[in-house]
Amino acid sequence: MPFPRVALAVPFIVVGALAPGLSSAEPLPRRSNLVGMEQVGFDRDEVTIHQGQQLQFVNDSNFLHVIAPGADARVTEDSGVPSFGPDDVQSIPRGDPFVTGPWTEPGSYDITCTLHPEMNLHVTVAP
């Protein structure tokens, strides 16, 4: 008796139904300088902080994110952005946080994920 093909699909259906619940952690507390990273986006499009504050990024998705100053997955140099690491990019695996240095220059800046071009964050630093 041949093995029914539908039996092969059952495990995938079960995993698909349960997977969203497996990746959901506690929601991040809402703080002005805390930015969550979802599957292919930040948890907001823009954030405003005050001069001297730091930003904390937390990857609460199942994807690796590599963030840097820039937009649309293109890294740009910007003297007002604190260092994101030796190559001006920061790799953030699932569950890991990253805290920038203090933002000392008032102005407008963009942060992007080099792996997900649609993942962009506009940062406003107020005096």
C-alpha cells in the first residue's frame, strides 16, 4: 500500500500553525530610546532622542540583522552618528541587544539593515 502524500504535508501544516507562537517573545517595554527589530523592519519608522542619549536596538525576530548608518541597505558615512563597530556596521543575532554610543550631534540621521533594504529608521537628535 503506497504512503499517502497528504501525510507528508501534515508536519509542515503543524509547524506553520505553531511557528508564530514560538517566535513571539514578551513585547519590548516602550522607551523612547529602545528600538525593536522585527522580521524585516524596525518596530517604528522614526525615533527622537535627546543629545547625549544612546539608542538600544534589540533583535526580537528570528532573522539576523546587520545595521548601519544609511538607507535602503546602503551604508553611508555620517560624522554625527556614533560608531556602529570597526566597519561601521553592527551584526545583531536573534535576541541580542546593541547599544550605540551617545549621539552628540543634533540633527537627522538614517539607520538601515544591510540585509533588508526595506528596514529603515529615521533618528532625530534634539538638543
